[in-house]
Amino acid sequence: MILKDATHSFREGSKSYLFSQLMNEDPLKIVGMNANAKPEIFRFAEILRESMTIGERNIWGFLYNRPLGKKFRRQHPFGPYIMDFYCHSARLSIEIDGANHNKLHQKKLDAVRTQYIKSFGIIELRFTDDEVIDNIEDVIEQIKNAIAARNPLGS
């Protein structure tokens, strides 16, 4: 009934408050920073925090110290997914992919996941575990650049 009233008001030329809020609102303000993740996703994220890969641990050592003043969360539940690392204020997700992500089936799943995350205005950086282990300085520089690009005035 509310949606019918909002649609009716919109057709009449005077936007209803509800309709304008739904059309102009930031999607993350509507669903929250976890995008309505289910309790089982939160439980699985807790398990993943205890079994991080070497590359994830190395990057967490950097992100934990709030680069450029930005707080990151590790194994952050988001809708049906879990982001390896997420900074809400920069809308930045960082994924560290193991060898399993080289498989065609997994690449397709990753592409769907990336589109879902992008639909909320979040950008995603992806690195392989090997990239992080072999060249962490370059990975850190790319992360810093992404944070700066998302916050051009340092906000």
C-alpha cells in the first residue's frame, strides 16, 4: 500500500518523500554495512578469521594499523559473501586469492560476487596470495593509492 501511494504520487508529478528516499538513498544506508548478511555468514566469517592464509596475515599486519587513517575489518560479512578485508568509509574491498581462484568455475563465481559488491558502490582490489608474499611493497602501494583515490581530500 505504501509503495502504491508512492508510485501514485510520483505519477502525479509530486515525488513522495518515501519514493525520493528510495531512489536517492545510498544503497548501503538502506541495507547496512553488512548488506543483511545472515547469521550463518557471520559464524563462517569467525572461522575464517582463525584460518587466514599467509598472504592474508601479511596484509592484515598492514591494514590493522589503519593506513591513511582508514579502519579495515577482516573477513567482513556482506550479503551472501565474506570480504577478506573491507573499509566501510572508503567503500573498498580487498581480496587475497589462493590457487583455487585460478579455476574457471571459481573465476565465474568471483565475477558474480564482484558485480554484487560493485552494485553497492564498493570497489574491489584483488591480489593473489603469491603477489602478497612475493611483492608486498607493491601490493601495499596499490592499496594506499586506492584509498587515496576514494578519499581525494583525505576525508
